Amino acid sequence: MGSEQGDKAVPNTDFGVRPNVQPWSRPIFRWAGSKKGIIPLLQRRTPSSFDRYIEPFAGSACLFFALNPERAILSDFNAELMHAYRALAKHPRIVTRTASGLPNDAVAYYAIREVDPEELSETDRAARFLYLNRHCFNGVYRTNRQNCFNVPMGSRAGQPLTESEAIRCATALRRAVLVTGDFEATLDYAKRNDFVYIDPPYTSVARQTYGEYGYGAFSHADVKRLLNCLDKLSDKGAKVLLSYVADEEVVRSLKGWSVLTFPVRRRIAGGSRVSNAIEILASNFE
């Protein structure tokens, strides 16, 4: 999860002390705000040892798939996303073959978009999600107030997920407990020596949300809850890595943390306009 729709974070500074490690796998889904562009940086800021990996704002889960941890809790507020992960963990071949067999044209896209996912089988529902994610505008997930996916078809589809990639990702997903729910409930599971990666959507008082990531997802009203969670995690002895925009309130609250700042280029709303911003990568461990 992370920044505005279609944002792509590209740091021009190299931080960290761990050597480069080849990612286990690329993520399954396209996702607005995905951190796949800074995976080498995130890997170098990952603790050398930990008991479990916990990610409460999964989104594309690009760091999870890069690390392939032995034990994990992967969670997100988005029920359709987590359903797709569960189905892919159990039936990677069926889901991938079903999605790849659907027509790649506007008529089919909008017809499939209108289908009620709750009326489909487990694998067909996941295949629908994978298909829409590949063909929608810039991998954006947005719903209306009736919780219906309403993103238009994009001009370019994402790179197809191959069957072998799906099987590889399923291997990682089978080691994880997959949870649908609020971030605070997920973070309550954290214990001493767990590694918690937190990448919430970037939000502010001024920024309006219109169903991005689903209505009821993380908003500015949740920032204080998140900061309270960070204090609790540190008290428990969990190892926390936070990626976020360089928000003054958040940075001020991270006393005693290692906070790295770096410039990024953001492609606003997936269009041609590019803006510069400062983001942080903060950790409570050495």
C-alpha cells in the first residue's frame, strides 16, 4: 500500500548495510503505492533475524514475496484482495489459467467488472480479481459506496502472471496466516522479535479519499491509532520498519527511531505529471 494512485517511489539515495539479495518473487498484484521500486532498499533495512514477519497493510505484499519468510501474518482491510491471496495459495494453477483464459477486450472487461464476486466460486472470484487487476487503469483499486469495483479499463495491461510464478508465490503464501481486517487487530498479534513492516496509505487532512483501497480503508483519522500501535510494538520488543511520507506529526513521534529520508518522484494519479516528495523509512532497531 502507500502513496497516491499510480505513485511510483524511486529513491536516488542508497541506504542500509545488508548486501543485495535477489528477491524470492515479484508480487502477484499491481497496486497503487506499491514499494516494489525500492525493494533493494527495504531488503537492506530488514533485520538479519526475526521470528515472524507481520504486514498489516499487505497490498501487493512486495517485501513479503521478496523475503519469503518461514512464518508470517499477512493482512489487509481489503476483503477481495485477501480472498484472492487465499485462493491462489490453494489453487495457483486453476486461478491463473482461469484468469488468462478471459478475453482481453473492453466488452469483456466491463461485463466481468459488473459480476457480483460473492456469487462466484472461490477460484472464479480470485480469477476475476486477478483479471481486473491486470487490465484496470494502473492497477488502481477503488470502489463506490456500494463497495463495487469501479475502475475503468486501462490502455495497457500489467505483465501477465505466469503459472510458474503463481506456484512460487503460493509457496510463500502457504507459510502465512492470511487475515482480513483492521491494522490494529493484526498488530496485536505481534510479539518480541517479530519483524513488522508497516506501509499504510499516505494520507493528510487535506487529501480526500474516494474509495481508494475500498471505503473505510486507512485515513488521516487513523494516524493517531497507528502511532499508538508503534509505541506498543516497541514496548513488546517487536522490530518495526515503517515507510511513509515525511509527515511532520509522524516524524515528531518517532523519538529514538532511526529515520531515513529520501526524495522520490511520484507520477500523480498514474498520468504524465511528476512531482517530487520526501518519504521516510523508519526503524526501531539497529
